[in-house]
Amino acid sequence: MKHLTCSILAAASLLSPAMVSAATEKATVRLDINAIDSTVTIPAEIYGQFAEHLGSCIYGGLWVGEDSPIPNTSGYRNDVLQALKDLKVPVMRWPGGCFADEYHWTDGIGPKENRPVMVNNNWGGTVEDNSFGTHEFFNLCELIGCEPYLSGNVGSGTVEELAKWVEYITAENGPMARKRKENGREKPWKLKYLGVGNESWGCGGNFTPEDYAGAYRRYQTYCREFDGNKLYKIASGASDYDYKWTDVLMKKAKDHMKGLSLHYYTVKGWNGSKGAATVFDNDDYYWTLGKCLEIEDVINRHDSIMNGYDPDKKVALIVDEWGTWWDTEPGTNPGHLFQQNTMRDAMVAALSLNAFHRHTDRVKMTNIAQIANVLQSMVLTKDDKMVLTPTYYVFKMYAPHQDATVVPLDVETTTRTVRDGRTVPTVSATASTKDGYLNVTLTNIDLDNPADVTIPLADIKKDMVEGEILTAKNIDDYNDFGRAEKVILMPFDGFKASKGNLSVNLPAKSIVSLKIKL
């Protein structure tokens, strides 16, 4: 197929929100392959993961130990390993989070029986035995084929401690390499992504931006590049709306970093109840999507500040914590941040990924929080059982976009004004090409009404298209232990091709992916 055009035009776009809710939305999607810039791609790292020593993310989620009755490979859960391989996880951040700035790496190496126990003061006072440390993390990354992203201790650690950690991991020879070899790893690992501190404005040391900029410059200086290993150094950046932090860091340290982090959570607030993960009304649902999409405004403002110092965009914006944050499930440790994951969370994931796709000129990596049993996770585990979450299925649907060429997309659709005045598009879309296929992902947030979408495609035939859909009977449906999953990927054939158009019936509250042979 040589020519196609994609834009979403809603016939109901002039109707009031009340009128729109009673009408089936008519949309048209156009793209032009001839306008594609092959140099503009969606970095695979946009689909990064985050694994912190928090609750049962590591212990019980990823790691059960070699002697566990739970089926495992060298201590890693087989079911979770396979699930992560199926997602094609590109990069994983570890060991935190707030935990990183209290973590001393030398406690997590050597014979496990000799490793000291520690209390996780940040997250519920859990006592950990350090059986999962540097070797276990880097070996896990090798098993699933992803890049490690190390979060270094600036808050309570020393320059020497971080410098020696990098040397231990990456050096061929020398005292740290000898220690690594004594602990069973002959060849060094490759370490690309190095975070110098985490949330340094808060749990990572309560720095002022000026003080942290100085500390960052000092710490990163001594993180050497050994034997051809190249470090992509990432400074601890702002929390959502803290634009001063970005300004100061770019002014004082931009020449010493490859990336600057940003954290943004879809959360009601940090004081009082955040709301239940599974009990909410329609107004809560639409507000959540509005809050989630505000990340785009936040990215734009940070990007604008960065442009003032770095117009060539040599410093990337790294959104290394994002996702929903609800109240913990009743009966669980409040410090373990265990929450369920509904179709609402799947919508947040889809809309967020679409937003990241629109900003790949500056946003080069994101890491959803977190990979297992914590916040908006991919998997939930309980003893020897594992559940895939609705968010997991979104990431699986979007996997074809990894390292794919961006297809420019103009989207016009009906909108909904939600609580607090935010505006949310009813239909959202993203598109890319890779390996001879056009991948189009469509999302309809409307809880009641389907959307009829027309995609003009020259010479289109139905047998050139494959589809998948993620939806649920109710927006608060979720997958749980001991029962059939309510939110799963299903084949989708709600489309037809005729007269150069692909017509799609996009069900209410659904996410649809189309794989189209070019």
C-alpha cells in the first residue's frame, strides 16, 4: 500500500457534551505515508518498567529464591519471567525510588547467607535479607533481554560508594572487578542508564535545586566509563509542576547529563484519601482521564524550559515514574502500595503512551510504576499464582510501536469537559510503521457509546487487517486470583473495507489495535 491518510474528524464535534453522550460519534482517520520522516521513531524505552524494593515487588513478585517451591529459574519466578519476555520489556529501573537513597550496594553482594538484613524505612518497615542485589538484578535483565537502569544513592551514600558500584559492574580489571569475579561474575555487565539520585527534592535528600545541581555535578564526575562502557547519566528531576527545579538543573548542570527525570502520577492529591482503585463513579472515571492527560501540558512546560538552554534537545526528558496511585487495598500494609488494576487503569496507560508518542523529540524513556504488586503494575502475584493486569494487556497491545517509525496523526474528535475543567478527547489514536506493517491503536473513552471510525486507505482489503481489542463489561472490572479474568485481549473484527476506506466500529470503553499490511 503506497498511500494512506489519517486524521480523526468527529461529525458530532459541534454538539454539546450532553448531546454527544446521546449520539454515536462519527470519526474519520487519515494518514499520509509519504509525509513520514523515517528518522522520527518511538524509542522502545518509552515502554520501560520500574522495580523498587517496595512491598512484594521484588520479593514474591520477581524473586522467590532458588529453594522456593514456586517454579523458578535461579530464583526468578518462571511465570513472571515469561510474562515480561512476552512484553518485550526494553529497560528496567532499580532499586528505587525512595529506597535507592538508603540502599548500600555492598550489602547485596557475596554469599547470601553473609548478607546483612536491613529495615526498609521508606516502605512499611519491612525487614529484607538482601538476597536480591546487584548480581540478581543484572542477571534478571539478561534473562529477559532488557537494559538495566541503575538508580544511585546520593541521599545517604557517598561519591566513592557510587563510583565503586559503577566500577564493580562495568570494569574488566582492578580491585572492584576482582571482587565481582570472586562473587561469581567473570565478565562485566553493560550499564547504559545511570540515575544519580532519586527525588532529590524529597525522600532523596531534601536538596534545594541549587544544592542538588552541585551534588549531581560532583557525583557524576567520579562515575567513570570503563572498558568501552558508555554511561547515559540521568539527573534527578522535578515532580510534576516544579518548573523551577528544571530551570536550575538545566542552567547549572546540562552539560554533564544525558537526561533529566520527571515524575508524574495520576493521583487526586498527596493528603487524605486518594480514592479506591475499584470503587468509583463515572465522574471519577472521566476526571482520572483528564488528570492523566495533563501530563502532556506538564511535558510541554518542562520542554519549553529545557529548550531555552538546549534547543537541539541533546538532554532527554526521562519520565521514570508515572501511573495511577490509589488507596491501598483494604487489609494490606499501607506502606506496600498494593492496589488493584481495572479497565480504568488500562485507559490511563493507553492515553499516557499516546501522549509520550507525541513527544519523542524530547521524551526518550518512561518507566511505569511499578512492574509487580505495586501501584499500576503489570502483574500481581500471590503465593504460586500470577494474574496479568489490564495495564499489562495495554503494554502488550502497544509492543509493535517499539522502535517503530512515527506516522504523523491529526486527531479531531468530540471532547468531554470533566471535573476541574479539564477537556478529554473521546477518541484518541496513535500510529507507526514497522516491518512492512502500519500499526494503528484507537481508544474510545466513552462509557456508553461506540464510535464509528473511517480510515481512508488506498487499495485496502479486509484480509490485510488484523485486530485486537481490550474492553470489559464494566469500567471497574479487574482480574483477580481464583477466578476467570474479566479484562483480556480478544481478537477484533469489527471493521470492514470498501471503496478505499477502512470502517471501524469502536465499542464503548475500548482500546483497539489494528495491524495493517502495507
